[in-house]
Amino acid sequence: MLDPPLPEVAFIGRSNVGKSSLLNALVGRRIAKTSATPGKTRALNVFLIDASHYLLDLPGYGYARAGKAQRAAYRGLVKHALVRERLRGVVWLLDMRHSPSVDDRAMQDVLVEGETHVLAALTKSDKLSQAERRTRERELRDDLGLPEDQILVTSAVTGEGIADLREAIAGLITAAA
Ligand SMILES: Nc1nc2c(ncn2[C@@H]2O[C@H](COP(=O)(O)OP(=O)(O)OP(=O)(O)O)[C@@H](O)[C@H]2O)c(=O)[nH]1
Ligand SMILES: [Mg+2]
């Protein structure tokens, strides 16, 4: 358990989806390391925010170039993160340009199974035109089957959705455990 014990929210998603970048955008500081090369985040990195909660940055899943042992280690990290005593929920990131991958589906099953509180962050909205963005948002909303307020369109580049995500995370943290 982290000291001091405080509510935790974990960032989960496939490698390169933008977990570390979104975390940085949320806190307005470059505290998590980011890279254009998948597999940048290699361990569980913990950030204490405003002395009130922790944000957990995790390695991504589905990183094809990682070795077998490394992938097993990443899976273990994520699995353990999900059962942490103080975990209040996860921000589950999906690249808005793509349909959920097999690994994303598997993660969704795990999240449903564990009754984990989920905020789905659709990332990199800046990479789409307005028309594409609307289409993809609708498709993903239909596809994911999550309540409307649990899906947020975000961009670490333009800042779209960041304030809403910050608010939603605050909601997770203050909700009765
Ligand atoms: N255009 C755009 N690029 C982004 C956005 N978020 C992240 N990126 C880029 O995507 C790449 C991966 O970002 P990271 O934040 O390192 O991704 P990650 O999910 O933490 O990756 P791993 O730690 O390897 O699992 C970097 O080149 C980022 O600059 C975004 O909102 N818009
Ligand atoms: Mg990362």
C-alpha cells in the first residue's frame, strides 16, 4: 500500500494509445515519460496529485515487440493494479481512430468481470477531421455499451475533453468506495 494511503486511479490501454500523455495533460505537467515508440512505460509509475489521490501510469498491453516474458510481466502488473485495495477505478484508453483490438476486448472483459469503475477515454481526437470524429465517436459509443457519461473524447494535444475527464476522475475518487 502506498503511503499515505489515498484513492488511486489507474491508466490502462494498449501500448502507444496515449496513457502517459493524457496523464500529463490532466495534471498540466510532464511528469510521466512519453514516446512515439511503443513500450515507453515499463513499470508501474505512481504520481501523487494534490496530496489527495494517486494516478497510476502503467505499461501498455498488446505491445507486439515485447518479448514473451516481458509481456507476461506487463500482464501481471495490470492484473495486480486492478485488485489494489485503494483503486477507485480506471481510465481505459482507446485510440479513437481504430476499432477496439482483441487485446482491448480482453481488457474490457476483465474490467466487466472485476466490476471495475471505468471511464473510457477515446484518445487522439485531434488526428481526425470533425466529420470523422463524429462518426467514430458514434460508432465507439454503440460498440462499447458504456453509459454516455463514462465515455469521453480526448486529445492531449488540443486539450479536448481534459477538463471533463478531470471532473469525472474527481467523481470516481469522491464516490463511496
Ligand atoms: N496527436 C496526438 N498524439 C498523441 C496524443 N496522445 C499521445 N500522443 C502521441 O502518441 C505517442 C504515445 O504516447 P504515450 O503517452 O507515450 O503513450 P502510452 O500509452 O503511455 O505508451 P506506452 O507507455 O508505450 O504504453 C506519442 O508520440 C505521443 O506524442 C494525442 O492526444 N494526440
Ligand atoms: Mg506510457
